[in-house]
Amino acid sequence: MSATQAAVDAVVAQLDKVRAEVVGARDVLLARIEEVQSQLDDGVEIVDLTALKAAAQSLDDIVPDPVVEVPVEAPDAVEAPSE
């Protein structure tokens, strides 16, 4: 096997892993949506969204949010006293 093929195989394996994670998280999210819908169908006045929020966060965490760097301003320069 060539080095190129080994690299391609590694990328394919990584993509398969990511796909499985995304599909799994999606399936959990859909199940939680069905649970909420069931609560609504049963006429529950206060719907428990805890599991749905956790599933949504889990799906959101798969791809990290970009880090926004806030520039730090240097303090005002202070002149040294002259002699």
C-alpha cells in the first residue's frame, strides 16, 4: 500500500467516525423532540426541555465554535519623568 493510499484510508476512517457521531447525535435529538411532542400531546402544561436541551448541546459540541479573539489594548504610555 502506498503512503498516499494509507493517508486516504485514514481520512476515510476519520470521516466515517464523524458521520457516525453526527448521525448518533441527530438520532438522540430526534428522540428528545419526540418526547417533547408526546408531552405536548398529553396536555402537559409545563414541558420538560432538559433532555432536549442536553441533546441539542451535544450536537452543537460536535463542531466547536470558533474562538473570537478580542484585541487587548495596551495601557496608555506614561512618559518617564525628566531630570
